[in-house]
Amino acid sequence: MKRFYYLISLLVLIPMGLVSCSEDEVLTETGTQSEPALQVNTEEKALETHAKLVEGFKQSATRGETSIYPDYYGGCFINGQKQLVVLTKNEGGQAQMMSMAANAGNLVFKPCEYSYNYLNQVMDELNDYQIKNDNDISNNFSYYYLHDTLNVVVVEMQECSPNRINEFKRNVSSSPAIQFEQAPPEIEEENYVSVDNNNLSRTVSSLYPGCKIFSYLTSGGTIYASNGSLGYRVTCDGAKGFITAGHVVNSLGNEVMAGSGDEIGICDLYDYYNGGTVDAAFVKVDDPATLNVLSNNIGATNITLSTDVVDSSSLVYGLTVIKVGAVTGFSETTINSTNVSSTDSETHKTVTKQISLTASSQKGDSGGIVALHNSNSYRTLGIIKAAADNGNTVCTLASEIKKRFYCERY
């Protein structure tokens, strides 16, 4: 059974849902500090405060440690008043963080039970099991994530019964920080979409973040298309081109077409494997005329992507971002998890270190751009990977793609 679906026209995988199925597993926060609304607060100020905390963590971290985060830190999020809410395990940690943030007035603390380090260790434990096992237990949970505001790890299960939960605890993890949720039912798959090759235009006038692209295979004179979206332009080892989702182009050497049908490039780098952190491909573009219309401008909007790539340490639950896909177009949304793992149960490929957004996406949006808007600029955050019927969109981070492909924005 599949747990999420890719946003291409050729294939649909199972979506995920967040319906509680086990009341005794749910952890709630207590002793919440009041959060008065302050008109001077802005999201940008919250990000500035967060950046100060991260820098303070880095300076205080002991050399050789695998994480910069102290054990008193439980994570953070941006609330509706645009304050940075920081979860902390003790008051001593609050004092240290207030000092790091230079006593910022938009900083609010809430007590929590688990450290951010521990929650990420739980995610690593689940990843390890999924990557190494393809059995009835692993196939029963294909989507799990760190819930930044609840201070838990949510595991969605196809069969969320007491017996299956106990089986999970015996074989995968017995961590008390795990909250179990019922996954939605399986959805039907779609076939490849055929394209009439005789009606394809042979002129590409514009290529921009979020525009339609597709790869294809030919059988019996018929083109079968895997529709997706263009992400952002990069250089890789001196070659120019763009990033899109790996499952859109399918494999190395595949030709990629513009929405008009014009051949625009070849898949030169491909990374989508079990245990990886990306679902991405680099499409190399050699034709000077095509490179000339490959733009950082987003369609008919006045938005131009900067060449900055957002570092993963800058991400915060509640942060406002934009996404652009060929089907759903432009939308503003927020981050609702900073650590997501998902598994395709047909190929059993588990991808880790993803994020999720509150806005929905549709088939054909895969590979489209996700960007962070602040200081009058739009910084490259990642690309759309998959969607859920609960309204979430899963994204591959541009910072992870940069590590894998050694690519640079331009």
C-alpha cells in the first residue's frame, strides 16, 4: 500500500492523513506561558531572533558534537502573533537563550518534555528501520515527521490498532515521544498520459520556476509523458541547466521537454534512492537559445528568485514561504514540519530530511519551486516532491540538493 502520491501525471501514490487513533499515545503541552500579541512583531524579526539563537548554539557547541543544539532546547515555531516560541526543558536554558537573543522582546518560552536532539534521534531510529527493512511492519508506516509545536514525532499507520502499535513498539521503537495517527485509505493509480507528438509546438518562448515540463518514453509511436514542474536554474561542474524532481525525469539520460513539447535538455544528474535526502534531478541545457529563456522570474508575477539558498538551520515551523507548481500555480503557505520522512512502498525508497507545507499540491506540481520571502527577496528553499490528501505538501530541500550535486544557483 502506498502512503503518499507524487505530483506527476503518470503515477499516484497513497496520501497521508492525520486522524488520531490512540488517545493514550497523545502527548500534550502543559504549563503554557501566555503569549500577548505585540503589534511590533514581524516574521522577519522572529527570523532574526532565531538566527541569533542558532549562532549562539554554534558558538556554545563542543567541537566534535554531532548537533549544535543544547539538550535543554526542544525546538521552536512562529506563532500567530509572529513571535518566536521556543520550547525548553528547564528555566536555566531560558536564561541562556535570552542572553543569546540579546533579550529580544519577541521571544516566548514554553516548557516541553523532549529535547530537539532526542526527537531527531527518534526520527533517525525510524529512518534506520525503514531503510533496512521491507516487511509487514515497515509497510504499515510510510510517513512520519517531527511535530515542532507538539514536541513529538508523529507516525502515521495504515492499520493503527493496539496490536499493530504494540508490534511497532517491540520491533521499531518504544520511544514515549511517538504519537500514532491513522493513515487514510489507498487511492487508485493513474496510467501514463499519452501526448500527440504531431500537435507539439517546437518553439519554447519561456522557462521559469514552476512552469510545466515533462519527460517521456516512446512506445509504438505514442509518447507517454511524466508531467512535472521546473524548479530553479543552477550550474553543475560548469554545465548550465535546472533542478526538478527526480521522479519526474525517471532516470539518467532521459530527454526533458518544455510544456510546449520542445526538447530542452537531458537528465545529467539523478538522485532518488532508498535512504537518501533528496528526490531531484539536474537537467543539463546546452542550446544557447534555450538557456537565454531560462529565467529566475516566476511567470507573469513580479517575483524574481535570488541566487541564495536557504540553510536548513534557518527553517522554523510557521515560517511563511511560497510555492509555484505548473498545476496549482502560485500560493503562499507555511512550514508545518522541519523534519519529514516518506517511503514509497512500491519501490521502498525512503527519503529523509524533508519539510512539509500546509498548502496542497496536485499531480504535475512535482519539481516546482519553494522559496522563502524576506527582506524583499525570494530565496531558494527547495522543490515540491509529493502531496497528501490532508492538505500538506512534502518538499526536498535545496540545501540538500546542493550537497548532493555540488551545484550553484545563478
